[in-house]
Amino acid sequence: PFTITSPPKTDVWRPSADKDVFNAPWIYQTIPVSQFQRISVTVFGPWKTQYDQGGLLINFPLNGSQWIKAGIEYDNSRPNLGVVGTDRLSDWSISP
């Protein structure tokens, strides 16, 4: 087990084609796609600030510009299941 603590105003997000926000702390391991079978994570936190989040980030390193992040994200005063897919831009979806 390990703990990651994130300072305020960090994120992994591409709001426009010419701007990346990729300043959140993360721990990573590189593996060949052929060896990837499954992944799991347990996250918890004092979700209280808009967009507080914790989860998984899958980065596609061929061009370094595509990623998927999924986990718990605090929005509208409650924790939600959130996912962001990013190619040219980030696309965000949440569900309570």
C-alpha cells in the first residue's frame, strides 16, 4: 500500500488543444500492452472540495497525448463515479 497526497489545484485535464494541465501527483509502472490483463485500485479521501478525486490513470505513451482516468470525483456536494477520456481534448462524464 501507498499514500498519495495532492496539493490544491492539481489535475490531469486538457481544456483546449494547445493546453495540458498534467500536474497531479501519480505513481506509474510501464508495461507492454500484451502483458496487461487487469487492474484495480482502492481509493478513499476526505472528499469535500469541488473536483477532489482519486483513481486510475492509463496513459498511452506512443504519442503521449492520450489518456483515460477513472475513479471517484467530488462534484455537486457528493462523491461520484467519474471518467475522462482524452485525445485532442478531454471529455468528462460523471454518475452518482
